[in-house]
Amino acid sequence: TANRLLRLEADVQVRSAVKREAHSIKSSAATFGFEMLSQAARELEAGAEKMAQVALRESVHELRRAFEATRAFAQDKLLNTLSGAAA
């Protein structure tokens, strides 16, 4: 997902690329139960073709924020729980 976001941010002017990467992030996030991230990607995917460029960039930034929050949660709750169980 981090790599997909980098590609998405680099290709934000290419709407088909934005839509494709958002779709992949949406699906991956939903698979792991990360609803906030999946929802942000879903909204970006749905609006990628018709958003103004400024709104598109803001939506990509919102997806980045959702990803960072999800990553922080996963590291804090999931990885720490697993390492605590192994001890």
C-alpha cells in the first residue's frame, strides 16, 4: 500500500492511474478490515474521473492520512500485541 500511494501521488494528474491505485488500496484495506482506509480509497476511486484537480489532490492527501493512521494502529495494536504474546 505504501508503494501504491507513492505511485498514486506521483501520477495524481493521470486520473486512470489514480482510479486504479485507489481501487487496489480499497480492496486490500477491506480484506484486512481497515474500514477508514478502505472508505477513503473508495471515495477517491468513485470521484477520480470527475473531481477538480485541487479536490483530487486533497482526496489523495486524505488517503495518505488514512493510510498513516491505519499503519500507526497496526504497528501499535497488532505488532505490539504479537510481540507481547511471544515474550
